[in-house]
Amino acid sequence: MVGMAPTPSSAPPVADEKYVVLTTFTKDGRPKPTPVWIVPFEGAAAVWTVRDSWKVKRVRASGRVQVQGSDVRGKRTHGATYVGVGRIVDDDASARVAREVVRKYGLFGRLTVLGSRLRRGGSGTVGILLEVERTD
């Protein structure tokens, strides 16, 4: 894909997708899918999102995640499913995840990160590290 950086060999292949469905789980185990961007990050994959979002709250509560390639709306999924653990990273790592978003998604990534900083300030977003493995 033009503008997409190759994934480091230790990152899961799902980190190469443009869009994925990140499924987090409620306390009672109900799945809550959300379409997001994904980037390779420090031998795993990561997403960057609003700090007070429900997906962040669910990751903090259980850590259980599932990831699969999808279209921009998350409606049509494709490829392998990956399951594992998500964890919220600190502010320094979150800033590095945001830089990876800019690197992978180019101008649109840069505008998204900038717009988020203007709306929420530097601490309004957070990175979620996804340590996942293919299920099939």
C-alpha cells in the first residue's frame, strides 16, 4: 500500500492492515467491536484513541481484545482473527504511538493527531498496546 510502512518482523501481520475491528469485552463478556487504525509498535501492534473512551475503560477492566482486518466502518471483516491482551501505555509511549499513526497514515494521520491535540490537549489520547496472536 502506498504510504504504508512495512511491519517489523516481530509485529503481528494484522498491524499492516489499514483498518481493523478492535473488539473489547464488557465485564459480563459481551463483545464491543470498534473500527480503528492500527500501527506496528515495539514488537506488537497498537491503536491510538481518546483517553476516556469506553474501549479504554474495557481494556483497563479486563485487557481481553480481539482484532481483525476490516473496512473503514468495521462492517466487512477479512483475514485472520487475532486474540490477546491490550494494555494502556504511558504518556511517552502514547506519544510514540501517535507518531507511528502519522508515519503510517500520512497527511490524514497528521491532521487527525493535530486535531485531537487541539481539541483534547496532549494528554487527551492514549495508546493501547495489543499483544495478540493469530487464532487459526
